[in-house]
Amino acid sequence: MVLFAHIPLFLGVFLLSNAFQDYLFSLLTGYVDPPAGVEVREGMNYNPYFPGGAISMPRVIFDDLVEYDDGMCLCSNFRYLVA
């Protein structure tokens, strides 16, 4: 736990928890068009998993980005990377 030496213990536990893994996966793969009535400023993207919904980080993970022999998409395999 040397990595977390200067971070409060509860944050270190959260980073190692399934909740953080689920949040990270949702944040990186959860980009969608904003719902009706929600305005997103220019240069921002809508991601319902980000607090407030507007995030400046663009979507970087797409299903068609990598082709696998077994037919799985990148998002399915990405789930294993954050676990």
C-alpha cells in the first residue's frame, strides 16, 4: 500500500473496490447523446456517469475500434481490464 501512503485510507479502499471498477468502466464507456432538454456546451460531451453529465474528455473507446476473432467487442473485453 505504499502507493496510497499519502491518500486517506478510505480513498485507497474505494479505489480497490468493485464500485470504483464499475464507475471507471461506466465513465469510459458511457458516452451517449444528451437527453431532450439537456444542453451541453461546445467542447463538452455528455456522460450520465460523470457528476453533472458534462465532461470535457472525449469518448476514446468504441466498439468497432478492435476486431476480435471470437466476435467480442472492445467494451466487453475492456471490462476485464478495469477489474
